[in-house]
Amino acid sequence: MTPPSKAAIRQVLQYTIPELLPDLHIEAWVSSVPPLGAFFGSLITAVLMHRLGRKFSVLLAAPIWVVSWTFIALAQRWEIIMIGRALSGIAVGITLPSAQIYVSECSDPKIRGVLASFPSISMSLGIVFSYVIGSFLPWRQQAWFACAVAVVQFFAILYLPESPVWLKSKKKIPEADVSAEWLVLSGFTTTADQVNQVKLYKSYSFRALCRRTVLLPLAVGLTLLMIQQLSGIDAVIFFTVEIFRSAGSSINGNIATIIVGLVQLLSNFASLFVVDRFGRKPLLIISGALMSISMTSMGFAFNLTDSGNHNYGFLPLMSLIVFMIGFSVGFGCIPFLLMGEIFPTKQRSILSSFAGSFNLLIMFLVIFTYHPLQRAITTAGTFWAYAVMCICGVLFVIFLVPETKGRDLESITQLFEKKTHSRKVSAISSGTDNKHGVDNLAVVITTSDVNLAHPDGVPPVSKT
């Protein structure tokens, strides 16, 4: 379970302690500072995950959360609340990439998709829970409760093993074997060849990071995360009550918020049973299509409101329910799952940290631009813009995202490292690559890539 969500805290601050929010400018910053703090938190996560391990990075977030919620619970001035909210965001920025990578590397390929969906379920559960307790508990008690949750998180993670993939990358072979045995990972090996084959060049050198087999997975991950945020998800979560009130819906805004949160939770839970059965690409396509349809209908509801017509019944509520269903089964969890699957092992820490920072920065921008967009292109136009971005996401997935269902992490890396000369492209494109969409990514290693991969700068002679 996550601590109370940013949306619930925003409502608590706005409606129960207005003396701590002297003007709208301060309220806007207090409401949206967590994503900004998370942006900076994720920047340091690469170093933490690479040098100290995945488990330690997740563990580190708990004491930061304890401090942040203590600040909020004891706050007498808005500056203290701001500091507490920023620290909470930093903890989120550390946790998101670390937890997703940790889960992916500690999961058997057959159930990795299921386990990787649990972070999204936990966040949804935290949001719903905070919506509910925010209606009953005073805000200070809610902050203390979140502090207690962080303490439980620390001790729950303390006795778990470190990622065997990280241990293997550090040549801690005995520890990696023990960890893999504890986690019952099938097919995990620590042979010398596998340990050394990815260390043909310095993992974090400029030339290594600019290799096509690093940049292409990064481009896929960043684009999916950008579509995730530009779908409008955090604008919806932040301003659900306001959206229902602005739409003139007859449904109580707080009740509608809880309903939408419950739908998101149930949809995330349902995704456990489909993510490894139907694959990543089909779910992303369905997700984007549902989100586009729901945002389009939401735009029509606001367009009717602007025209003075309020006879649209439950259209706003049904639109957001469909949106949450679509988001939860695809773009809500699969981009983070793919980050742990397609990023190369040696660069996974820094790429995940960079991708997490990028995601949080886009989140901050989406939240900050929601009201300016309303004023510039109307609320209906804002939701239609979100719908267009969802359609762009569908097209991107169809043509440029490879399928990773059922593959172990080594084979996924090899999927992006397929080598061919131009005269063999036709033969390859008719085989496995076309099936998984990698041909569309143009994952063709160049001569310079081969030279770079070899320690002496000379490509090995192929023996046939």
C-alpha cells in the first residue's frame, strides 16, 4: 500500500486548513511539488541502483517517507508542508524505478508480468484508501498513518534477497546463486561467459551509451512513458472532483472520485490475469484505444456543458471509468514492466533512472498545464488533445514496440542485438524479428557497433 495519494492530500489541504495555504500560487506549488521532487529523486537512483543494489534503493525510500510525513503531520506553516511534500516526492522518485527493476529481475519469466503489475496495484490501493480515509480522518492523523505504512515497508523489504541479476553484474556469483535459489528462478545461470559477455566495453562510457542497442530500447521506453502521462492520467487523478463539478454532473464529486479509484484498483488487479496471457503489445493497443474513446466522450460532455446542455446523465462518470479501465490494463503498468525487460542489464540502472526522471518531469508539466490548457482551448479541447495523444500511442505500439511476453531477460537483450548485413535483411525480416516487431525498430548493428563491442576495435571473424 502506498501512503495517501497526492490527490487526497491536495483535497485535505485545500478544504480543511486554508490558513496554511494563503494564496492560489502557494496552493498550486504545494499540490504539484511531489512530481518535481520525484524528478530529482529519480536522478540519483541510477547511482544507488548501480553501486548499492536494487534492494537497498527501495529500502532507502522508507526512512525518507517517515521524515516527510512527520514534517507534514507537525506542520504549522506552509513552508514545512512544502518541504514534507518535496521529500515525499523524492522518495517516490527513488522507489518507482528501483521497485520495478527489482521486481523484474527477481521474477521468473513465466510470471514476471503478473508480479510487475503489483506496484501499480499497490499505488491504486493507496489512492483509493486515501480517498476514503481523507473523508473521515483529520489530515494530521492521515499523515501519521502514512508514516506508519513507511515503517512497515522498511521491515517488509529488509529480509528480502538482493537482485541476482545485479549480483551477477558485480561478479558476486555465490550470492547470486543463493538469491536465485531463494527466489526459485528457473533458467538463471551465472556461468563465466554470461557474466563477462556484456563487459566488452565500459558500461557507462559515452560511446557505450550511444550504441544502437542502448538507444533503441531507451527510445521505446521514453515514448511509452510520455504517452502514459500525455494521456492526461495525472490531471484526472489530481482534479477528479473539480472535473465532475465543472461538468455539472449530478453525482457527488467525492463519491465519484472513490468510484473511479475503485475501478482503477479492480482494473489493475484484473491486469494480473491478462498481462502474461495476451502479451504486452495487445494490451497496450487496447489500453490506448479505450483511453482515446473515453477522453473523446469526456470532451463531448464538456462541450455540451459549454452549450448549456446538461442532459448527458452519467456520461462523465462512465467516461472516466472507461478511461481508468483502459489505463490500468495497459499504459498504467506495462511501460514500467518493459523498462525492466528491454533495457540492457549493464545500463539498466542509469536508463531506468533517466526514464523515471523523464516520466516525472512530464507528469509535473501535465499537471501544471491543465488549467492553462483549459483557458486556451477550453476544457473540451483539453480532453480531445489527450485523446489524440492516446491514438498516437496506439500507432507507436503497433509499429515500433517489440513483444517480450515469455522471454527471459537475456533473450530480450539479444532481441535488440540482432546483427545482420544489408544483404541479409530480407531473410531476417521474414523470420522471428518480424513477428516481434523488431524489424520496424531497425535494430541492425552497424560496423562501428561491432568494432565498439570488441575490446581491440576489430570485429571478430565469423566462422560458418
